[in-house]
Amino acid sequence: MSYVQLLIHAVVRTYKSENTLPTDDRVKFLYQDMYGIIKNKNGYLYRINSMSDHVHLLFTIPPVIALSDFMRALKASSSKIIKSADGFEEFKAWGEGYAALSYSLRDKDRIVKYIINQQEHHIKVTFKDEYKTFIKEMGLEFDERDWER
């Protein structure tokens, strides 16, 4: 038997990082939808939170599911559902791609706290700077051209 624990912190941006997500209780509709998608794939959602231009998720998925396939399904399904929901009239689409980083289970509480505190965090740090830091933490180079997709 194989034992695998894949804890993933993913960030999904709105198209061109536009402020098109509600910042009040209406956003819970999106959270419920994403929770359902993760649960239907036999994953587990530890935490979700958002700002008007992006969503942070901390979740696990079974190792038999490719992360790229999962993220494509998550974005496609949630986009289709929320476009017709109250409070999402400005939402056009998700931005191209996503950012995701795997963590050890011992990092879970720290990442959950980080996701919970998004509103406070973004008083001091812009989303673009946060995203660049996230990409750098992955050991990758941020490509400015990606920001407009």
C-alpha cells in the first residue's frame, strides 16, 4: 500500500487580476462550489479565502489525480457556476494558469493562518507583490507577461 499526503496551497487569479469577486458574504457561494468540487474528487479543503481579484485554497487531492487536471476542472466548473450567481455579475473568467505549491502537513496551521488573514495581509502587500513572492518561493521566475492573462 502507498501512503501519500499532498498538501497544496493554490492561488487562482481573476482574468487580468481584475476586482470582480464580491468581498462580502456572497463570495461564500464560490467557496461552497469549490468545496464541493474538491470533495467530489475525494480531496479535502482545509481553508479557502479570497480578495476581489484572487482566491487562496489549501487542500489535498488523491495522488492519482494530476494537479493540472484538477485545477483545470476546478476553474472551469466554478467559472461556469458563478457567472450566473448573484454578486458575480462583474466576473468574466479566471486568469490563465494558477500558482500552486506543495507543503508538509506540519506547515498546515501556518498556511491556514496566512489564508485566513488575507484581508489584513493585503493592507500592507499588493496582490501582485504577494504573487511574485509566491512564485519566488517556488524557485521560479515571475514573467510579467503572465499578469495580463
